Amino acid sequence: MRIFRAARVLTGRPGGVIQDGEVAVDGATIVSVGPRGSAGEAEEIVDLPGHTLLPGLIDAHVHLGFDATVDPVTRRSAESDRHLLLRMAENARKLVSAGVTTARDLGGRGFLDLALRDAIEEGLAVGPHLLAATRPITITGGHCWYMGGEADDEAGIRRVARENLRAGADCLKVMASGGQMTPGAPPSWVPQYTTSQIRAVVEEAATRGKSVAAHAHAHAAIRSAVEAGVATIEHCSFFTSSGHRYDAELADLVAASGTYVCPTVHGVFWRLRDTLGAEMIDAWLDGVVAMREAGVRLIAGTDAGFGSAGVDNNTDGYVAGLEVFAHAGFGNAEILEMATVRAADACGVGAVTGSLEAGKRADLLAVRGDPLDRIADLRNLALVLVSGRAVTQTGVDTVTTSVG
């Protein structure tokens, strides 16, 4: 058994602060959390004065497997699966280097995300625990069609869903609306599927005890996702052909349903604001704040791996996304909850991770300082444990980019 002691322990639960606390770990499992000395003796005691222990961070929306070209028409041949898998492994290393110990990969090609997930669990690669959605379900020629999940009617939708689940998907992803990264596909404000078609995805996932994440920018797509019973809505940006238009009535519907929303607030907010204009980007962030005020259950996720308007959203920029929430007026305790216990619950892994509690997986961080006082202190990583394994690799430079 090992005991980690620090100036404070944040359990992840609201109000869960233990001054001068400790966490005891046996192998891959937390065995106790409490004040200093409560765990008794141990073979190894790690004392970290001036530091904070807290649950490992969760990125509820990443794409480790975008390849080396931004042209979707040639994505299938631009980079071999073997080379892309190596890129994904490096992206996973960068992700965990930012303190992310669990990530939900919401779209990749060729089931490579499953191979990487299993390699990390076996100790063959360094990275967070991965929840893999494999191929996003989309219409023929729709948003992210090049990942291989095209389906146009209910029978086709169920077939792709079953193939993904058969391969070992941890969850399913459906493109309820168009998007911004696929030339020739429907734009963001156009729905791609009906409520009944999205419900078919939810039904197929439920047969295996899995959940569904719905990419939804358009108002109609957001409504359909709620009515179909998805677990999380990704983006939920209320896009129209004339830009962002927040719909308070629709937000109230989302809040009442209890559906989680991952608004994919990311650290490239400032650069996109400079590139695309303050009016558009600020209106989007105002919509995120309005959802919070409406009672929508928001979680942290960065959409890492995408590139937009020449701005890359790298996989190791997680904390910068949390700083955008702080800029928008969210309190640090709330931000940490969104990034840990609430995200774990939304992704269906709240029983095993997301908070520091006896019996849960030993996914935890030690940072110098106090992120309740300054969210940027999450960058001061001294220790990262993934299932009890130390994987801290900050300051390792590579020449490859995180973004396709």
C-alpha cells in the first residue's frame, strides 16, 4: 500500500475538501481517503507539502484519430492505419501529460481507438483510460463520413450501431446535425437524422448497456437528441444559418430532461475569437453561460484533435479550456466538478472513477498550489496516477502535431 499526503485533498464531490489529508492506494484501487494519519502505516509514504490531491481530470470529448490531412476526401489514403495508430498513441500521451486520466474518444476510423484503448490498459502505451465510440453514425456524405459510419435509414443505422458494438465500442456517437469540418456535408444548422432514427441508435446501445453521445448544433437536432434519450449532447450550440441563436425554451427542455451537455469549451477560444471575430465567439460562450443558468448539467470536454480556421486544438491544452469557463464566470469548485465527478457520471463511469473514494480506481493527480483558488494550478503537475500507475510525462517534446 502507498499513502499520498498533501496540504489538501479535493474528493471531487461538492464541498469535499480535506485539509492536511491523505489518499491510500493499494495497486489500482483507492482504499481510503481522509485526514493525515487516518490510513495507518504503509510500505511507501509520499509527502507532498504545499500540494493538492484531486481526482484525475476527464475530457468527455476528444478525437485522437484525426489523420495528417485536413482534406476529408483523401483521409482514407493519406495516412496508413499503422502510422495513424502511432499518432494516436502520441496524442494519448500528450493528453495524460495534461492530467487527463479518462477520455471519451468520440469518433475515429478503422476501430483504431479500440486497439489503443486496449494497449493502454495492458500497459503497452501511455495514456488515459479511453472510452471509445469508434465510427460516428452519419448520413452518406454527412459530417465525418470518412470515418466509415455512413447510414441513411433505420435499418442501416442499426447495422452500423451493431457493428460498432460488436467491435467493442464503449458508447455510440451519432451526428444528429451537420458540422463544420466536412466540405460538401450539411452545415451545422441542418439536422441529419429524425428523432426516431436517433432513438434507434439509443435502443441499440441500450441492448449492450451502453450510452449515446449526439453531435447536435441545430435547434431541431438538439430537440431530437433529447426526445430520443441520448446521454449527452455534444456542442449544443444553437446554430442557425445566420449564426448562434440561443433558445431559452429549448434549453429549459434540455435541463428538464437531465441530459448532460458537453459544450466543448476549449483552450483555443482566444485564438478563434481573434480569427473569427469577437461577436460570434462571445455569443457562443454567452449561450454556454445561459445553459448553466437554466440548470443544464454541463461537463468538460475539449473536442481536442480538430483544426478550425487555421487554429489547432491540441490534446494537451485541457486546462486552458477550464480557464475559459473561469473567464465566463464559473466558480473553480464548479469547474472541477464538471471536469471530474460530473463528467464521470455523464460518461457512465461514475461508479469507478471521477472522485476520490474508497473502492474507486486510483486515478488521481497531485498539483502544486490550490486549484480551488487558481484553476491554472492544475498545470503544476507533480504526479499523475492512472489506475495506480505513475504516468507523469510533462515537458516531453515531440515534433508531431496533435491535430489532423
